[in-house]
Amino acid sequence: MCTSIVEIARAEGMAKRGDDWFPLTQAVVAYDHARHAPLGDVITLDFLNSKLDAGARAGIELTLETARELRAALDRAIAAAEFEEAEVRGKGRTMGGAAPSFVRAA
């Protein structure tokens, strides 16, 4: 049964297909049957440019656990980047006076 769980977000960045890079316009996050991975239902991430041909797409299928781990890694990286940006812009320590603690897991 299809879940009909789909979220679409504006995306600004680049993705690669073959040897060529293309600009992104959208990111689509969905939960549905795997199309390629030998798994049941998966979180799919599609990064695309809706103004280009259908090949302007980078897609992945992840287990829910992998998606959770990716979300946590993104949260840590975003927090570190925001801290770094605050330091670079001279705003000082914006997170309670101490640098956030970051642990990188493989």
C-alpha cells in the first residue's frame, strides 16, 4: 500500500549526474516502497531541478534508522556551521558562551 507521505522543499545547491553538475531547485522527501534498494518501505530523498530534463535528479533510498542517523548528523553539522558563522561574523559565542560539543560517528 502506498503511504502518500511526501514533503517538498525548495533547494539551493548543486547535484551531480555522471560527470556533470546541475543546480538544484527542489528536494523531495517521501516514505514509500523501495524502488531499487532490496528493502521494504524506505525514506527516499530526491534532489532535482524541475526546469531541466528528468535526468537532472539525484535520488537515494534509506532505511528509517539510516534516515534518523542522517538527520542527527545534519543537526550536528548545522549547529557547528552556525557556531562557525557566528564566530566569523564577530558575534562571539552565541550558544551560552561555550562552543558546542561535536562527536563525529562513522
